[in-house]
Amino acid sequence: MKGLTDIAGIRVGHISDYQAITGCTAILCEAGAVGGVDIRGSASGTTETPTLDPLHADQVVHAIVLAGGSAFGLEAASGVRRYLEARGVGIVTPVAKVPIVPAAILYDLGIGNGKIRPTAAMGE
């Protein structure tokens, strides 16, 4: 195996903003996958990471997003969630399919243009 996308059902998308020196990466597993997490550092920024706990009721994720932009970058996961929802991907509920998209960020605001951060549009 040469890379992550050699695994059946895994796709990877990435976008960079070279002016801001930031971006985001989405690892898609539309059929669902079991994930895990080990959060390190004194100022971690995440969303939906409880879904990666082995004791969580729903142990499936449909994508994982890694983004720059500090806490602002978590917005990129909303775009990935919308992308998956438009394709009918997610946990079935009585009202809608809900894509599970955990995300984590890193602080990169000080190395480029810190006013430009990953957005939901970048996640789509």
C-alpha cells in the first residue's frame, strides 16, 4: 500500500490558501468507518471528537477534517458535512441523514495572513 487512498472506500480532499498559508484536508469514508482519537497539547481544538470514543452510541464517522486557522478552522467541517448530506451520506434519523464529521485544528494564524482562515466553502 502506497497511501491512504489505496484503502477501498477512502477518498482524500485538500485545499490550500497559499496567501494565508493555511488550508484543510478531509478524509472521506462515506460508507462509514470506526475512528479513534488521542488528544494532545495544552490548547487543542476539536469538534465531534466524542464520536471517536469506543463507548459512544454511534461508533461511525463519515469523514475526518484536519484544518489550520485555529478555532476558526473548525468551520471547514461544516462544509464537509454539507457535502456529505447532499450525497445522502450519514446516520439515518427520522428526519434526515446526519453525517458524522469529527475535526481538529492547529494554530497557524501567525505564519501567513491570520485574517484568512479555512471556511465551510473550503470544506465543500
